Amino acid sequence: MSETEREGEQIPLIRPLSADLLRAMAAMVGLELPAERAAALVTQVEPHFALLHALDEIAHPSTEPAAEFHLDAWRSAFDG
Amino acid sequence: MAERRRDALCDLPLLDLAELIRTRQISPVEATERVLERIVSLNERLNAFITVLDEESLQEARNAEREILAGHYRGPLHGVPISVKDLFATKGIRTTAGSRVLAQHRPHADATVVTRLREAGAVLIGKTNMLEFAYAAVHPDYGPALNPWDPTRSSSGSSSGSAVAVAAGMGYGSIGSDTGGSIRIPAAYCGIVGLKPTYGRVSRHGGIPVSWSADHFGPMTRTVADAAALLGPIAGQDPRDPTSADIPVPNYAEKIDAGIAGRRIGITDAYLRQHVDPTVEAPVNRALTTLERLGATIEEVTLPPPSETVPALLAILMPEATAYHLPWLRSQPDSYSQAVRERLELGALTPAVSYLQAQQARRRIVDEFLEAMKRVDLLVTPTTPTAATPLEGDLTTGDDAAPEVLAALINFTGPFDLTGFPAISVPCGFTESGLPVGLQLVARPWEESMLLAAAHSYEQETDWHRRLPPAIPA
């Protein structure tokens, strides 16, 4: 896939990110977000997601992620 | 006003005290008593410690004294009062992580770094104040550790209490943790040395995590040689930390005088001048001139900019932090400060895809840094874009959890938590208003020996590290 094609696929930020949407998202990981907390968080979420969208530019889809298993070390821990 | 120098016993470098102890000119008990007196005189004002181990430390000092007199000298930490950040588990001793959540937490065992300090004979003087869970904000139950150069200025964090304690002579060194700059930034703000070793060099076992894949533990001291003396005993593989590396630990002290002549130093605008305050840029430029005079050569390199490295770091550390805190965030969210709670909630809203994209970016960024460092031995940057900022409205004391504010502070330090490369902050001057400025040197993975030797060589050409903060009484 060419760079131009990738750029064309960029998904615009959903606006506005509402407090209700944030409450629903938080609930999916079992986190209760009271209405006033969710409202306060709305202003923080936009720059947060802007930061995450920046990753589209710097992460290559074919790159192996850096997070790794270290099974050799786990074996040492078991023996040790 | 004439600059005051570090002459009193409490203000000596760790290795100077070690020599006095080894040669039996000073007993560990006397050194510990003097440090405890200094803590009594300063801690109420500077708030560097959460727990002072007065009785326990005196008992440890007596044990050390007995061993040394019996001819069992363990090495340069033997009988030396040292503190640790209050996120390292200490058996039976309160370990709060600067939080209300763990206000009464007494671990069953010591963290590996604490065990290793004890094995080296160090006297544990206390547990230092820190930002809540090392996550960039002060919890109001503890309050900020105040900067000894100017108490109206921030000591930043998250290892703020460790930096303040070392700068103000309340112990001869401390162990901090660094996930975005939490050793190096407070070290720069408080005019001391802060070393973040290579990821995997020091065991993370028993340290309360921010981010498993970006947390680093390391020494905070008054000189580079002291940092080398503290790193050796705490470094090395630990079967209880699966990410600790099976790589031999060199004798750092032996190689400290290797110098910097012939070393190639890489610089680039994005890590030297962009968004850097002139009061920081000027001393850093002078430091580069000093490094050249010492025989290093300086050349331009191309590096992934902070605009790439810092978002990748935050996209990794924020959900990792939330994963650790999720049970408490569900059960007692009001125990957190507003800023930390917001950061943890933002972490919960981070998609798994973003986390993996950040790990993909991390792989590429590490490769690019390694490629750049085939041509150079070291990188040099300012440690922070500014000197210590006013405490009022500072990131660490405000309620604003905005990611872009945090990102700006860690522009120069965060990239090396993402890549895991070793990095050290050393004092390189003062602003006109008397605030310390930090110079950061970065080496390739596992090359702490070279990094320490270069930093030591620079330090020997300057006297910034010998100056005494005004908070210390005459």
C-alpha cells in the first residue's frame, strides 16, 4: 500500500466526543464514570485522541510490535 | 553573594564519606546521626521524606560499624545513609507510593534494589516523597517536596523527594524511578546527578509500577562517581524480574576515569534548541564547548523527533498504568488526586490498537536511534526545556492532566524511556535567578560505563555540583 493510499484512509476525529460516549467506553472496561467526571474528562479526551491519531503517521502496519515474550527468563524464574 | 560549597559532613559526596568510613575516621553511626539531624532541621520545610527510619537506620549503622571494626568491610556503600523513593517495597515498613490508596501498605518483603542495597551494607535512612504513584501529580495528602534552590519552584518529579533529599544533604544518595524522566527531571531541577540505566539493567521487582515496559530504576547522587558507586550493587539480572537482562555488570568505578577524548557526540536541533528556554540553551551550549575541549567531537545526527517518540511513549505507558490501577480505580476512585485519576481514566479509554501501534512505532524508533548511534557514541541534550518552573500552576501540583502539558516536559527524557537507552543528567550551570540546569548524555544500550566516564569527565571540568542550595543552613 502506498503512502498516498494510506493517507486517504485516515479517519477523521469524531466530534464531539460526548460525556455519554465516554461513560459507555469506560463501562466497557468495567469503569464507572459518573456524569460529572465524564463531563470533566471531555476536554482532556480530545487532545488525548489527537495524540493517539498521531500514531497513524509513525507506526508501520507491517512492523512487529516491540512488546515481547521472554520465556527464557520465565524459565529462570521458575528454576530460581 | 559568594557561592557556598559542599564542605559539611552531610554535604560530602558519597564516595568521600565512604573513604572516611573505610579508614575509620568517621563511624557509620556518626554519619547517620548527622544526616538524621539534617533531616530534622530541613524536612519539615522541604517535605522530602514520607517516612524517616530514625531508629532502624541507627541500628543498621551500629551493625555496619560492628562489621567494619571486625574487618568485614563490604565496599563503598557500607555504613552510608541512603534513601529510596517510597515506591520500593520495604519489608514491614510503610510503602505508600505517595498515594492514599497505599497509605497503610506494609509489604511482606523488600524490593530487589532494597535487598541489594542492604547486602552492600547501606543504611536505609528513609522513604522519600514522590508524585502519586509516580504519575506526574502530587497527592494532597503528602504535598510537594520543595526545591532547595528556591522553595517557590517545583522540584518536579516523580522522584522529587529523592532529588530534594540528595541536594539538601539528607542522605548521600537515593534510588528513584524513571518512566518519562522521573529521575532525570527532578535531578536537573535540584542540581544533582540522575542516572536512568538501560532497561533491564536494574531489577524492577518490588517497585510499584507505572508502566512495566518503560519503568527504570536508578541512582540519584551529588556526583557522577557516586552514581557509579550506587549503580554497581543494584544492577544485574534478577530471576524475579523477567525483563532484567543476563548481561554482565562491569565495575563502573574502575572505568570512571576513562574520559571522553575521542568520543563522538551527536546533536540535533529537535533535541537541543526546539522549545528550549534561552536560560537553559546557553549553559548547554557552553557544556558542548567544554566537551569539545575535553577531546570529544560533535556532529549533527538525524533522530526520530520528540513529536514521534513522546506520543508513542504516552500511548504505551498510559494504558499500562491503567491496567495496573484498574481494580483500585473501580473500587476507590476518590482516593486518587484529580489529575492522576484523569490520566488513569484516559488510559482506560485508549484503544488496544493504539497501544499496539505505539509498540510498532517503538520498534522502528529504537532501530533509528541505534542506526544514528552507529556514527556517534553519545547524544547530548538539555535534560529539560526550562529550569525549575514556579510551583504554583506547575504540572505536578495542578489538576490539569492534559497529555500535551506532560508531553512538553518530557520531550528530551521520555524518548529514552521509550527506547530504554541509558541516560544521565548532570548539572551544567545556573540561570541568572540561581536555578540549576541539567545536561543529558545518552549512550547505547548497556554502555553505562562509557556514559558515566563521559559525564564524570565533564563534571571534573566544572564546579556546578559543588554548590550548596540556599535551603541548607549556614
